[in-house]
Amino acid sequence: MHDSSVERARWLRDLLRFLPLRSQFVLSGNTRDLQIHEVVPGEVTAAPLSRVLPDVLKEAGYARVACFDLLNGFRDIEPADGSYLTQLGLTPTNGAAPGGIDLLSATLERHVGAEGLPSALIVDFASRLIARNEALSPPEHQLFSRALILSHSARARPAGDKRLPYFNTVIWIVDKEGDLPDWFLIGNPRIRHIPIGRPDHVARRSMIRSLVRGLPGAQNAEQSDLDKSTQGFVDETEGLLLLDLSAVAQLARSEGVQFDRIGDAVRRFKVGVTEDPWRKISREKISSGEEFVRRRVKGQADAVTHMLDIVKRAVTGIGQSPRGGRPRGVVFLAGPTGVGKTELAKTITSLLFGDESAYIRFDMSEFSAEHSDQRLIGAPPGYIGYDVGGELTNAIREKPFSVVLFDEIEKAHPRILDKFLQVLDDGVLTSGRGDRVYFSEAFIVFTSNLGIYVPGPSGERIANVTPEETFEGVRRKVRCEIEKHFKQVLNRPEILNRIGENVIVFDFIRPDVANEIFDQMVDNLLRDVKSVGHDVTLTEAAREVLRSLCLADLSNGGRGIRNQVESHLINPLSRSLFDRGAEAGRRYRIEGIRPGASTTINLVSEQSL
């Protein structure tokens, strides 16, 4: 790879700056990834840290570099003839000498005090030197005690033409800083901890320029098209490793993904699915979706229209971040209970994927405890349930293309809301096991009853909005309370900012809508009864009595109407059919409904008339 303006990674600049000032270093974090490495001026490649580090040390003036790990023992890297290992008292064969933790402990002391040219010893996979950090074995304790003392006794000495100060440096490569004993690392002014982060856009671009040229269709492409593909590749791989970039390119080559469709290969790599259900969604189906949705969600014209607008954006991809990480859509449904918020989520799922069961639902009232976030993402290592994983991360990994419904989000612990911030911002969540789970193909729906009730002077709940108010009044008050909750109560205005204008307020169930819901419920019920062999009809008089009973109180919305239909129709009808030993295939008519402690009906068999 050629690059006229190569900038070294931050961790590498930090290491070179402190080499004359510290005797030991601990490198942690993204140590197993490839690193951008300038082989000659202007030419870079991506290489493992085990190759980059010796080259950088040699360039910095170290004449001798050796490496140790538990599998291979000691190896001379510069020079590779084993001469430095011999000086350290080892017996190398072909530049390598076997050895374990005991020999490493003794060799450290010889290395730090070695005379002659500046030397460096790289201890790779140092996290594996310790079985249990909180209970070191005697050899482990001896190793790090000796390393601690040596870090303070080591002295720099001038070397080279410029007579610069050099230590005989020790570099420990670990997975994370806490893998080494705290008493060895924390508060030690002679050791420098340097975290290696994930590659930024500069590092990714350096590697992607050459990767794009090897993709199908790139050989004869215009430079402007290659540049556009490169930029798209960079934008869509935020958070990925350089190893991942290489894997994406290999995936594209093996599956014949053209260079200008590299985003498809990135998506396949992230979510592990070849087909894209979003592309298979019929535009005509979405265009005519309003009628489909309104058949199931009554009296919420504004909510349905707004939701379908968000769905159309999700399907077309318009307004999506160029980095391609955020969820396909995010919507916050607020309003009274029983007005159709959950039903709308189910209906949209059915509209998108042809199956309303394709949605994943979480009742957030079950996640009100402080550590309940572990149920969602999984427990961290060492805790009970670590091997099980998180309910949310497991579900998204299994069904990346889905509608994810978080019911009654205001009941979740604030700690969980911080996790949602990661999802809304980057479309990614790191599980307790350290796996990155991508939400870029998910449609996120939050529901809430915020703003319907507010605390009274004595702490009791009082109605903030009532059915007597206009819908505009209801919407204004509910939105005001939602903003107040996130900004003042939770002190997390950033979550609301990520949702933006996708807060949809539902209206109360008004009387005319309630009549529609009632008729639909009764008709559906009688149809279901007929399907099991009982042909039952209602006289108009009985229907009107039932209507007045079921619609007397609309405070619980459609759910309340359903409860009343069960109480005044389903229960007494089931009782009557059972008590008279009704047989399948007969026709009955309900001529009267008599309310009371237990509603009764006058059920007449039409064959006996």
C-alpha cells in the first residue's frame, strides 16, 4: 500500500516518546489485530503487532530484540542468530530456546542488567502467565515481584551516535490492563501502560485503498468510482478491526460482491445473513399499508401516518447515516393505555415481514433493578449466567432483521437507558462476553405511558390529560411530560435527542372509534365461535345492551373494551353453551343480556323456534 501522508498510530507515538523515560511498558487492548505499519517511507502495510513492534524498536535504536511466550519460549528476533539469548545464559537452537515462567523470571534480571547495545524483551500473551490474579502461585508472585524491583533499579545509559538514553526495555503484551497484578502496575512511575485502540478512519482508509482494488469489478473501474467505494467502505466499518476489513474483502471476493456494493459484504459480515429482507419488502405493499394498518389500529390516523413515514424511510434507506450503523428506524409511541401502541408495533411487523411474530418484545417493568441490564446483554466474565449470554443480544444475533419492542420503557432502570444510547448512536451493543451485536437491520419501537398521569401534591397519581380534551391538547401535554422526564427526572436528554421527532402520541379512544372497536371485536368473536361449530347471532336489541355495557367506561381504551366483552359476552355465552350441552352444528341466537353480579344471556336455539 502506498500512502503519501502516513501518520503513526497514537499508541505507537506514545511508546516512542516514553522509551527513554520508562523501563517497562504494558500494551493492552487491540493487541491481536493487525496494525498499520510503514515498511519504507510512503509505503504501508497491515501486519501483526508481533512483527510491527520489533521493526519499530529497531528503528528507534535497539540493536537486540528478543521475544518470549509460554508456547514457544524465547526467540531472538534482532539479530535472529540466537546471540542475545546466549548472552542471557540460554542455550538456543536456531535462534530459539524453550522456557517457562521460572526461566523467564531469571532471564528478566539478566536482560535488564545486560551490558552492551540497547536491548528489548517482548513478553507476548502475558495475560496467560497468571492463572488467578487474586491468588498468585509462588512462581507467579516471584516473577512479578522481580519485575517490579527491576523496573525501579533499571538505569538508562547513552548509546548510539547521538548518545541518547536507553533502558534494556521490557514490554508486556496483555489483553487488558487488569490481567497483571495491581500492585505491579498501579502507581508505578517506572512503568507506562499504553492502550491500543481500535483502528480509526485514517488507519482503515490506509488499508481499504488496497483492498478495494482487489474486489470484483474494480480492475477496470474509474478512479472516481474507486474513491467513492473506498469512502463507503471506511464509513460502514466504524468500530471494526483491520482483521475484519480483510475478512470483509475476502467475503466479497468469494461471493462475487462487486466493489461498488461493498456495503452488502459489510452487512453480511456483521449480521451473518446473505439475504436482505428489507430489500424484499414490496413497495406496493408499503404504499397501500395505511388501509391494512387502520383495519387493526382504530382512531389513530396521525399515529399511523407518522409511523408509516418512518417505515418508508427505513425501507428506502433515506436519511440513514453514511456510517451505516444506526438502526433502520427508531420510534417512541406514547399515550394512554389500551389505545393501540403495542398493536401498531405488531401490525407494522406483519406489514414488513409478513409475520407479526417476527417482533421481539421486552416488558421493561421486568428490568427495573439496578443490575437487570445483565439480563439484556449478559453477565460479565466470572459472574453467574456468563455462559448464557443476554436476552437482547442473543435475540438480535439470532434475528437481526426484526422489530424490537421495548414496552413501558419508563419503568426500566436508568442504567439500561445508557445501553439504549449505544444502540441509538452506533447501532451496536457489546455483550457481557465481549461480542459486538449489530442493530443496523433492526426497527426499534419504544412504548410508554409517560404524561398520562403526573404526581399529585401528596405523591398520588392524578390525570394529566383526559378524554374531554382535544387531541392537540393531549399531544402537547404528553410531549411536555416526556421531555421533562428525560431531561429533569432522568437527566438523560441525549436519549430523547437521539429519538428526535419520532415521538408519536396516541389519542384517547373516542366514542365513535370505540363503537368501531366494539363491533369489530364482537364480529370477530362470533366468527371464532362459528369456527368451533357453534353458529351464534345477536339480535340488535341484545347488541345495543351489550354496547352500552362495554362502552360505559373508555378510560382503559381498547383493552378495557375487550375485557368488558369477555365479561358480558364470552363468559356467559361459554357458560350457556356448556350447561345445555350444546352440540356442534346447531344455530343459536342471543335475544337478551341481563347484567348483574354475573352477566347472564337469553340464548335461544333457532331449531326449537
